[in-house]
Amino acid sequence: MSEDTYYSHPLTPDDDLDPFDCGVESLNGWLKQHALRAQAQDVTRTFVWSELHSSRAVAYHSMSPTQVVRTDVTAGLAGGNAVIPAFLIGRLALDKSLHGQGLGSQLLIDALWKVCSASQYGGGRLIVVDPIDDVAAAFYARHDFQRVQGSTRMYAKIAAVRAAIGFDE
């Protein structure tokens, strides 16, 4: 199946989350038990992929505004600011039925597109991720995210992401 088979939309109570299994229990549990509440509390926004004419979620990502302090990044990334506005892609997961099809990159592009869109209205200089393990860190590194020195956190400049994904402002 191709990524065209799926559509991305904001998580709603009508989405069927029960069958979702990405193979990482913490990611499964967060989606099923916490995502809707976090969204209702305006803590994060979660987007799910479903097949056309289905409510079953087969992938998801979440994003929220955040900030990075100057001491955590290089002077060039800080752009002269003590606190740098950013967006956090907090979670990104594909159901096991989609593993090995190259759809993880498509899901990340979906998340990056939404962050770029949000940054048009709310600003933001960086996109940050906190990889759950070394495999996730390698995935983000393949997509040009850089490690924050002395941390597992990774970042990409929104301006660079816009250019890379062809996001027109």
C-alpha cells in the first residue's frame, strides 16, 4: 500500500485506537490513554493516519510548542535569543502492519508540514525531537536532525525544513 491510501487528520473521539500497535508499549499506551486528554487540555495536537473510509488509526504524530534555552544550542541556532521558540514532535509511530514500507519518512514529512504551517502563525525557529532509542535517533539523523550537545535531544531549523520539503510560505 502507498501513503496515498491514508489520510492525515486531527485525532477525534471517533478514531478507533484499540487495534493500534507500533511495537513500543509506551507509544501505544500514550495514544490510547492520554492523547485525547492532552489535546483537550491544549497540551499537544495529535494527528492520525487512517485508511479511506475507516476510523482505524494506523499511524500518528503529536506536536506542541516548546522552547529551547540558548545554552542548549549553538550561537547560530539561537540567533541572538536567550530563549528560542520551537515545536516539539513529541511522538511519531506507525502500526506494525506498516513497518518496512518506507512510510515512517512520509509520516515525519506530514508532521514537519504541520509544524511549518503552525510556525507561519506562531513563529518558531527550531523543531525538536526526543528520540525514544538509538533506532529513532538514527531515523531522525537520516532526516537531517542534529543532536543537541550533551543530550539525546535533536533539532532541525524550521527554515531548513521548509526548504527541504518544499513548503511555500
